[in-house]
Amino acid sequence: MKHVGENVVRIEAEALRALADRLAGPMAADFNRALELMFDCLGRVVVTGMGKSGLIARKIAATLSSTGSPALYLHPVEALHGDLGMIVRGDLVLALSASGETEEILQLVATIKRLQVPLISMTCDDIAADSAGGGARSTLASTLASSADVALDCSISQEACSLGLAPTASTTTMLALGDALAVALSEKRGFKEEDFANLHPGGKLGKRLARVESLMHSGDAIPRVTAQTKMPDVIYEMSRKKLGMTAVVEGDRLLGVISDGDLRRLLEQRGKDALDLTAGVCMTRTPKTIGPREFAATALARMEEMKITSLVVVDRIADNDQRLLGILHLHDLWGTEMV
């Protein structure tokens, strides 16, 4: 019994190695054809499967959706009892069935053909090319594979189950092949980090990919004074807004900043005479800034590199002219689980 777990993993790993070899060789053309069909799909990728294959189908649909390809899972039994309307012209169907003979899946094929919707199958029935080299499928191919526009081979040498019955290695290869399609498709679409962020606003990933503009202090929450403001009023504004600094502005145009550190150094150098100065005299004229569309992770890296606790969020108007939009403080990043 002590080697059962190890053997399961080794069997499934071997199934994945064999799948990778097929993708690099005999199945490469079919994989690319499937990819082109999915890329050209103007509607949604409708993923379907029964039992354990259905569970994998749900995950594949979720992965496609989260990487920029609209997709949904359709339960084949519910499809036969009223949900067939979920498939419309312009969609594409990705059907999973280990045997390729799942009755409920096969009953959908007629509707799929009637709607002229492309069909891609994932089966484990060892779809082989004709020995004559014409590319036709073997007569051993399942009904589903034979009916598909593109048939993808998830065949395995054995299931990891000791009885050879429970879907284990077969579902692992289906899952991996679904991931391969989703990732290849997202790259083909030019799916970028910012697109991923837009589709994942919640959870840890979403928080790490949050934009500066969604976290910054803006409007009346921004500490700001004019260049003519006397230092006692500057200190009052900094204390009232509680961000450890204030922007010095002319209208919305950023002139500089005064931080707690600047204030301490000024008092050390000038003593009480510092209170007679104006913000324009005391400010730092080259503050550290960031754009509103930058990622929170970028802002944090910049703060850590510069050993500062806040960044001024600006919109650049000209080379030496910046419009104040907000203030991002280190405290604002705590909720992103990065700090």
C-alpha cells in the first residue's frame, strides 16, 4: 500500500508525457486546427461532458473564460431537456467523452450539425490516422470522434485506478489538454496582464493586479496646499488628511510635495523660523510619482526601492507639467495582501 500514491502519480505523469509527445508530433496539426476554430469563433465556446468528464469540462470552460475566451459549461442531460437553446450559430462546441460513445453527448451531435456549429472532441479512444497516409481517421475511432470537425486524442495506456475503472489518468490528460488550448488561445489573442486583471477583480490575484487609480486617495481626501501657504497651515493640512505628506499645487498642476521627513529636516535646520516660510520655499520640487493605470504591485515595488511610504498619482500634461490625480499611501496596499 505504501507505493500506491507514488504509482498513481507516476501513471498520470506518464499519461501527460505521452500527451505532450502527441502534441509535438502526430496531433500537432489537429491541435492547431482546433486552435484556429476557437480563435475564429464569434460566439462562445460551449464545453460539455458527462460524469467525471463533465467536471473537467466545467474547469476548462472556467479557464477559457478567465483567459479571454468567452465560454460556458452545458450539461448534456439538461441540454436535452430544454437547455439546447444555449447553443446558437456562431458558437463552438468542445465535447469531452472518454469512450466517445456517451449517449447523452451523441444525442447533441444532431443539433450541433443542424446549427452548423463547429465540434471539437476530446476522447480517449486512440484516434489514429489511416495507414495509407491520407489523414482519415481509423475505423476504430469512436462515434463522437468520427463526427467531430477536429478530434483530439486523450488516450492513455492505463488508468491510475488499481481496478482500471475510475477515470484518473484519462481525466488528467483531458484537463491538461484543455489548459493547453486555453493558454495557447489566450496567447494567440494577445491576452495581456492587464486583461487578466480586468477579469479578476476579486480574490488575491485581483488585489495584486489592482490599478493604482482604484486604491488612491482622490478628491477632497488629497492633502494639498498652494505655494503661498504658510507652514503652520501646511502642518495642519498634513495632520488633517493623515497621509504623512501634502501636495503643493497651482490649481490641479503639481508643483511639489512636503513630507513628514521634509518637515523634520526643515525644523532641525531652521528651528521655529521654519514656521515663517511658505510651502513653495520648503517643498521638494521633484516628487516621486506614478500613473493611475499602473498596477498596485508596481507601486509597491517603487515604494520599497525608494524607501518611501507614498506616491503622488499624476497625469502627465507636458514634459515638466503634471496634473495631480491622487495620493497612494503604503497603507492603501495593505488590503491587497501584498504588504
